[in-house]
Amino acid sequence: MDDGRVLIGDRDVTDLAPRDRKIAMVFQSYAVFPHLTVFDNIAFGLQMQSKPKEEIKRRVDEGAALLELSDYLKRYPAQLSGGQRQRVAVARAIVMQAAVLLMDEPLSNLDALLRLQMRAELKRLHADIKATTIYVTHDQVEALSLGDRIAVMQSGRIVQCDVPMTIYDNPANKFVGGFIGTPPMNFLPGVVHANGSGPLVAIGESRIAPSAAHAPALAAKNGQPILLGMRPENLTLASSQQPNTIRARVLVVEPLGSHKLLTMRVGSEVAKVSVAPDERVAPDEDVWLHFDPEKIRWMDAATGAAI
């Protein structure tokens, strides 16, 4: 993209110098000054704008209180933990009272437990300051947890932009379904067979009936290959062959406390299935997998686009 305009609200900031755009940024690395105290780190941008000392102190105190840093204002970064340093960086950004707050993977340098804690703090902070925030992350859980809207990019282009659960439940294509969610959406190849009673999708020797909402679009693809997309938690185990079931073999059972994650061989494909923790299932066991037609997402086999 080498043309167009950048608008923040009603302001055209395309040709403005970065310092005049009223944007604040939190970097992936903490980017705090080691020779400055926490107070001076948070105040740095305000000092560069030559704000009055009284205003600087008021804003720093307010920002430090929001980030629970009030007791650390006289310390240096070397005396802080990683999470505290990142809170200093966030406080430095929010005291600028910018029109837009940019966050570039701000939690990626933290360990898993601290990342979980900071994620909750950032969500609380956003609710408090109500600032427009653009948050860049490769962590799908962060995106689903923090975002009011998620823009999923592929090869430099936005392929879907919507509220988190719409992205999760109704991905625009195979890439989105495979990228958002841990584990990702399962995809099984099939072939559409349409007849007078409605279309069926053949997956191996099994036949899967689409929901009434999807039936007309699938009927138009009679004889064509198609992909069945299904979230691991929307697949269930059946005791015997039933409508909309397919034979599968259990490869791996992973007890994860709140649930068990099963890795299964379904025809020539491998699928992930999430079941209750007390579900009795063992490796090398043959089972039947049941598909809820309302939860299936159908994709074009050639383009990967949702149908």
C-alpha cells in the first residue's frame, strides 16, 4: 500500500510528523530508560512536550495508580520485575492521553503466568481509560481475550474483521479457521452428492448431512470436493454408528485437567477432539465421531473460502 490517507477521528494525520499525530506506543521490548527512575520514565514524553511540572506530577501519579506502580516511583528499572517494567512502559504511554494507543506484542517477553496476569490488567485498564487501542499479537488467545474487534491478516491483507466470537465460530476461510483457536479448527476433505432429498457430503464411507441453512449452497456444488471445518469442542464421541458420524481411531490422549484432548486418525487426516475429563477413551481405540450439522463450517476445497 503506497497511497491513501490516515485518519484519526476527523483528523488527517497522513503528512504529520509522528510527534504531532497524538499516538502513543508500547513496544514488544520494555524500552524503558535504565538510568531513569520509574517516575522519570513515565514522565519522559510529557517532559519532551515541556508540560508544566505540576501537570507532569499529576499525570504520572494518576498513571502510576492505574498500573499499581505508586510504590515504585523512586526505583530504577533494574530493581523491577519484567511485569513491572512492562507496566512502566504502559503507564508512560497512557499519561500522554493520546488519541490512539498502539501496542506491539507487549506481553510476548513475559512468562506464561505473568502474561495471563498482565492480560487481565490490560483489559481492566482499557475499560478504565477508554482509549482507542490497536493491539498487535500473534497469540490467538490474547486476540480473543482482549479484542473488541479482531482483524486477521494474511500476506499483508485483512481477510476478516469482526467481533471475536464471529471470527471464531464463522471464519471467513480455511486460513482464519486454522489460525484462530488452540487447537485450531479441524478440516476434513469430502465430496458433495446432491439428490432429491438434499445434499450429502461423502467423507470416506460416511455421509454427513449439512444444516438447512447450508444445504442450498452445497447442492449447487454437486460432485465437487469440499472441506468440512469443525472445532475440537464441537465434536462428540458416539457409542455406535449414527447419522452424521464417522469412524475414527484414537492416537493420543492428553489429560488437561478441565478436559481431555484427543488426537485422532479420521480417514487419511488427523483431527483434534476435546472431550470431558471423565470420558473413558484410550489410544488405539476405534470410536465414532458425531458432527453437529449446525456447527459445521463448509469451505471451498480449491480456494479455502467459507461457503
